[in-house]
Amino acid sequence: MTELTITEVGMRDGLQMESVFVPTNQKIQIGLGLIDAGLQRIEATSFVSPKAVPQLADATEVISELRGRGATLAALVPNPRGAERALEAGVDELVMFISASETHNRHNVNRSVAESLENIAPMAQAVADSKRSLRAAVSTAFGCPWQGNVSAEEVARVIEGFAAQGVGAVTLGDTTGMATPPIVRHLCAKLAEWFPEVELTLHFHNTRGIGLVNVIAGLEAGITRYESALGGLGGCPFAKGASGNICTEDLVYLAAEMGLETGLDLRRLINLAERMQEILGHELSGQVMKAGPRL
Ligand code: HMG
Ligand code: MG
């Protein structure tokens, strides 16, 4: 049976977009619930400026409470300062994010792409010394809300910067849901040709309603690693028009119906998404949590 590797990003991509600060103990309960539902990879928080993303200002506490409980904990880091904090907190996988498009990178981290690329070497060195791992996340890989189309060459420029420092795990982020099946097929084929050693993960947002269709296109391109968020939470606060990630329960339901193994317990995920809905006090966009699985 083909296995699908799912990284749950709701605690990071999801909570960064919410208008309220979810208390640390409630975040931890959600994290423990995810582990209980079978998640082995959780992107739990970000070590960015707390002025930029106050919702995740408790990153150190969240990591220290969820460490050593059986899941690989990942966290976003924008710069060497973030890497230092994440390493100190005990993050297993640091995820450095750079946009393929100049305008989104500027809005997101207040730097040009070239300036961000210069940060990779010191961060790769710090992570190598610590024996943790570094992942690349390329935002706006399928389109930019300011610049429109993003070419495969612009995405490759960022991947090259990481590959030159020995980083071979790359997430392609569809920040505002601009991916379509032809773009997914084209980009995945080009990157497989140019970077045969790189392991790609796809991170779709469902902003235009075709997130899971893009997963099918990714599967057809041979990609079995995806990121998704509980209840369909998510969005980048620094990208206009951003909205939720593809929903974890909906993805797990699709995978099960297609005979793909995820190792995740759909009922537990649905219960957890309902709990998240109560915590946040508004309806989440997930579909399977409302309709339930097939009888
Ligand atoms: P800046 O203002 O240019 O940074 O922000 P700076 O270096 O001038 O520092 C300003 C202040 O922030 C200083 O403090 C620094 O110490 C502090 P002050 O002297 O004013 O008291 N600082 C930090 N504090 C804690 N942790 C740090 C850190 N760095 C600096 N790491 C910066 C630049 C990158 C810091 C800022 O723009 C930032 O934090 N941005 C956050 C961006 C973000 O979180 N975006 C959302 C995540 S990306 C995403 O969602 C896309 C993704 O899901 C994929 C997809 O969907 O495509 C990954
Ligand atoms: Mg995202």
C-alpha cells in the first residue's frame, strides 16, 4: 500500500492567522491530541518575531511541553535569531521559509530574496552542529498574490540556494491557493528533472477550492508527502487574500478512500477539529468534520 506522509501544520499555519491568542495549555492539549491521532510530524509553532506574529509568542513553551512524546516537532524559522531560539527550545526540524516571489518575501520577512538566501549558510551550519535537520519552505511557489505567475526558474533559484548548503528536504508552498493541476504537474516535473536528489513535500492552501484536486495532481507526479491543517485552518497574515490550508481530516478521508495509508485515526482527528472549533469560537472550513465519514 502506498504511504502518504502528512505533516500537520494547524498549530503553526493555522493559529498564526487567528485573531485570538490561544492559551498555551490549550495549544498543548491540541498537540497531544494530534499525537494521539497518530501524527508523527507536527509543525507546532514559529520562532519569528513575536511582534510580527503574537499568536505564536509562546513557541518555546509549546515545544518544551510537546518534546519527547513520539512526534517529530518542526517549527518555522526566518533568520539566524529564530534558528538559535528553535535549537535552544529543542525543535527537531527547523523550517526556513523564503518566497519565490520578491514581493511576498518583502511583505513576509522584510527582506529581498537575495538577502534571505544569504541567511541559509549560517543557519545550515548551526543546525548541522546541533544534529537537528533543516527543511526549506518555498512560499508562493505556485503563484504570488502581487506578482501573479511564478516561474519554475524562480522556484529553482531558492531551492538551489538551499541545495548548495546541503538542504534536500523542500516544501513547496501554495501560499494563496494559486496552484492548479497543470501548474503542479509542470513544476513537479521540472524540479524532479533539475533536482533529482531533492525530496519534495507539497503544502496547498484551499483558497480557490481546489486544494485536494492539486493533491491528486501531486500524487500523479509521484509525490507522497503533504502538509495540511486540522479543520482547514491556516493562512499567511502577510499575503493578501490568504486563507486556510487543505484540511487534514478531508485529506485523510480522501487517502483512505484511495487506498493510501496515512496511519491516522480519522475519528480522533474529527473530534480534535471540533475541539479546535470550540476553542476558536468560529466555524472551521473542514467538510468531513461536518458530514462525517461514509457509514
Ligand atoms: P525585521 O523587523 O526586518 O527584523 O523583521 P529585524 O532583524 O530588524 O528585527 C526586528 C526586531 O525583531 C528586533 O527586536 C529583533 O530582535 C526581533 P527589537 O530590537 O525591535 O526588540 N527579531 C526576532 N525576535 C524573535 N525571533 C526572531 C527574530 N528576528 C528578529 N526570529 C522578521 C524580520 C523576519 C523578524 C519579521 O518580518 C518576522 O518575524 N516575520 C514573520 C513572518 C511570518 O511568520 N510569516 C508567516 C509564516 S510564512 C507562511 O505562512 C507561508 C508557509 O505556510 C508556506 C506557504 O503557505 O506558502 C510557510
Ligand atoms: Mg502556508
